[in-house]
Amino acid sequence: MTRPDFVLPDAELEFRASRSGGPGGQHVNTSSTRAEVSWQVTTSTGISAEQRAAVVTRLANRIDSEGWLRVYSSETRSQFRNRELARQRLEELVRQALVPPKRRKATRVPFGEKKRRLEQKRRRGTVKQDRRRPPND
């Protein structure tokens, strides 16, 4: 259950452009088409405290020590399009982090399954015991 109504506040987003890597001709070395979108999760007013805690917990490996969440895009040759793609990716990342995890249902191994497993172990033990060298009398 994602929240389709969630939108990141424009005022809290920082955009930066840099040179895109990869192969290319003469033009690729002079244009900054790679886009980076940064959002400071820890000081954001666009989400509640509970939502912030959920995002920080679930995206801990993507948030730096200062609380910034960064997403990059260099898929297209257009800086504008890369900015839009990076922003969409960031929003989707946050939306998925806001989805509450499913609660685990405690389950038990069925009695018949347990019985079959133990019987199979007994049979296997018997087979191994039969392979042993008989004791010297």
C-alpha cells in the first residue's frame, strides 16, 4: 500500500548537475547532464515525525551522516530529463519507505510433517547403523 498522494516539497530539494560518465564523443565531455537530487530527511517539514523515523530507519544505508538522501540519474542526454527522473526515483524511494511492513504471523510445523521428519531420521540412522562393521565376538 503506497501513498500515491505523497509529494516531496520543492523548497527542500537541492539539485546539482555534473558531468556524466560513460562512452561518448566530443560533446559528452563538455556538458553536465548527470543530475543529483538531494533531500535532507532529518530536517524536512514535509513529513511527520513518525514518517521521518520510518524513512530514516528503512533507508539508513542510503542516508549520509548529515541526514541527506541523494539520488542520481544519468540515463538520458538531457539534464532536465535526468533531474525529473532523479526526482521521481527519490519520491518512489520515500513512498516505499513509508509503507508499513507486514506483520509476521507465527506459524507451527504441522504434526504430520514433524512425525514424517523424525521417522525419516530414524530410518536413516538405522541404515547407517547397518553399514557398521559387526562387533568381534
